[in-house]
Amino acid sequence: MSLNDLAIVRARPYKLQNHIALPKEDKRPIFEIITTLVKECKKRKIAITGEETSVQNNINGIDISLTVSGFIKKRKPNLAKIGDKIIGIQSNGLHSNGFTKIREIFNGKFKSDFILPTNIYWDIIYKLNQRFDIHGMMHITGGAFTKLKDFLKGASAIIRKNHQLYPQEIFKEIYKKGVPDKEMYKTFNCGIGFVVTVTPRDTAKILLALKDFKADIIGEIIPGKGMIEIESMFGKKIIKL
């Protein structure tokens, strides 16, 4: 999650600090967590500069917090341009967001979808920025598609449904439990974990560069005042955010 957020500001990560809290002394989960962190940090040459483990008998489960710092070589505005195509990159499910609503809907019932790790997009987004003129970027997390407003200035976004990034079954299940179309797109990524906006002439090359992910053109940037219009993948409604 932190790496994906750094991708938006075109930052290269260089250090990580972590804190692990658990209800009782247990070396096994700590070892598994640290082993995974070391593996992922080595891939990207990120130094682990500090860590702390604490036992807190008033919590349930394990609480993990991470801080990742990055440096920006050259600052560039994160703004979509009128006429841009919007390319979406598929998520692998919930991506750690919307769990307040999920707890309400599933009433404590556990599903394996709840613990799928979030896709890390930083590596490919960093490479894309080195090869192409990427105008707008957004990690679809808390606030979901309302976050696109952050890169809209004097422009609006239209997201159509004639693309291949279909919502996973968990989103269809949530929708069938009575969550309205608009709330789905304000709360969940609905199958799209990251978006970039680019000039139409670069779309084919960028889609080719994204061959290790499932990606597609999902919409376009038009003149406007920051409105987001979405053709719902769950029905026939058109949503305005």
C-alpha cells in the first residue's frame, strides 16, 4: 500500500520502519512477517532502518504498521489532461479497503478474500514514468474512485463499462447484499487497483508494457469541473461522483 502511494508522487523508496504488536509472545508470526519484509525490501533496495515489537494483551490478532520513505528526483504535477485516455490496472480483490463496510455486511464471518495481499504496482509504474509521459496517476484505495478528483483540474473523467477489468466475485457478493452502485464505487476498487492517464498515442505501448498485469482502457478525460461519471459494472446505472 505504501509503495503504491509513493508511485503517485514518482518517489523512489529508500527506507522502511515497522512496528509489530501482538497479544502474546510468539516468535513464529514475527519471523514470517520480517522474512517477507526483508525479501520485498531486497528486491527494491530499501533499507530497514528501524523496527519494534511489542506485546499488548489488550488487542486481538496482530497489528502491523509500516512507514516507507522515498525521494523524488524531479517533481512533476499529477494532473490528467483533457483528451487523455484512462488506463486501469486490475486489482486482485479488496486491497485492504472498505473493511468497515465489510464488517457490517458479513457480521464477523471470515472469507479468504479478506486476507489477499494488495498488488504492488510501484515497480511497473516507476518504469512507465521513465519511458512515457504519464499525466495523472491514482492508487484506488480509501475513497475508491472519488480519489480521481485529485488529478482533475478543469476536467472531468468518464469511465465506461466496455473494458475487460471485471469486478471479482467478492464485489459481486457485496453488491448482492444490498450495497448501492454509487456506494460500491465510493468504497471499493471494484476490480481496478491503479489508474494512469496518458495521451492516446501512447496507450498501445503502455498496455504492452503492462503485459504482466491485466490492464485496459477504461475511459477518458473530458472538459469539465471535476465530475466523475461511471457506467456501473454491476447493472445499468450511470453514477456521478
